Amino acid sequence: MAYGFIEGCVDSHASALAACRGGADRLELCANLSIGGTTPSLGLFQQVRRDCSLPVNVLIRPRFGDFLYSAAEVEEMEDGIRRFRDLGADGVVLGALTRSGTLDGAVMARLVSAAGGMAVTLHRAFDMTRDPAEALEEAAALGCRTILTSGQEKDALAGAETLGALRAQAAGRIAIMAGCGVRKENIRDIHARTGVHIFHTSGRRGPVDSGMVYRKATVSMGLPSLPEYELWRTDEAEFRACAETVHGLEPLPQA
């Protein structure tokens, strides 16, 4: 396996195929990336599994917003994990926090148990924790294989110092995957500053104009801040450029 590894974050069949063609090593499948991602439909998963040969990890997030979940939401997540497991998902991407900003160990244990033998990634709920070093140890003890993180900053480049510290702390026990704001222009810089060689990106370049001809200007079906007739999708060429950069990385010299 190549040293560098890249996961495509996709929320549609079209984006999944673009990332596959562009050189992704794995997909994280979700819905509604414009609001941070939520759990995709079973139908979308089945389409992507049918048409793309890559491993597929599924985001388990029942709603937009914080990661403090009610009992009903935890039940919903457990059920979703089992359903995706039965349909052949390779892994799940999840996270839950306490109101005080720590990982919710009890909820996390339930979700990891529901995953069975699937790989578990702790998503960017990690970036909202009070103490990242403590959260890393808890995630490793729970059996998570990967932490997706921006280093608790607005993007992975801004969080480079923390990403490097987390990678050193992990010491191979759990993988650190850099995500948020990862682009072809900054991958080498992030790697040089952190040693992280696992990356997560949507590979989007800009909005795609809707195919609608008739457009109702007086009605909005979503958040007022989101244009009604713009679609965000993975761009194959953009993703390929990211993948080629990641796959061209070489281990840094030992200090």
C-alpha cells in the first residue's frame, strides 16, 4: 500500500463516482455536506456500493448541530449502524459528546459495539472536545481505528501543530486523518508540518449551477444562507490532483 492515503468525503452518487475515478482509496459516504454531513440513505449506500469498488465508511450523524444526543437519537444511530453493517459497509464514522465537552464513553461504547467488526472512525466531534489528548486516549481504548480531525482549528493547516502532537501521541495505536480545508495546494505543507499522511477531502472546486430553468425567487426550501440553485459536488479533476499529491508523499526523515 502506498504511504499516502486519501479518503473522499461524498454526499451523492455523482460525487462518489467522481472520487472513485479520481483516485480515492476509500469513501466516507454521508448526506447534506453543506451542513456538515448527516447519515445517508440506505438507497444511496446501495447505489454507491454497487457502482464503486472502494471501501465505503458511512457517517452516522442523525442531525445537524452539536454532538450531545438524546436517548432516542442514540437508538436511531445504533439502528443505522446495524443496518449499514448488514448491507456490507466497511466502516462507520461517528462521535458523541457529554455536555461538558468530553467524549461520551457510554454512548460511544454502545455505538462501537453495534459496529461489530466494522472499522470505526471518530469524526470531528473530536475537534469540539475540551482536551484532545485525553479524547485520543479514550478513542483508542474504545477501539476506534481512526480520528478525523482538523487539529481543533478552522482547517487542518491552521491546526497543524496540534495534528503533529496528536500523531506523535498516537504512536501508531490509532490513525490520525487530517480533514477540513484539505486541498491540493496545502497537502504537502500539512504533511511536512505534521507527519500526517492520511487525508480526507471532498475535492470540491466550486458550485455547479442547477439544471432548473424555471426558478422561484420568492421561496427558499433550505437555509437562507444557501443558494437554492447551486449544487456542490466532487470535481473529478480536483480530486485527482489531491490524490496524486497524497500518493506522491514520502515518509519524513526521522528527527
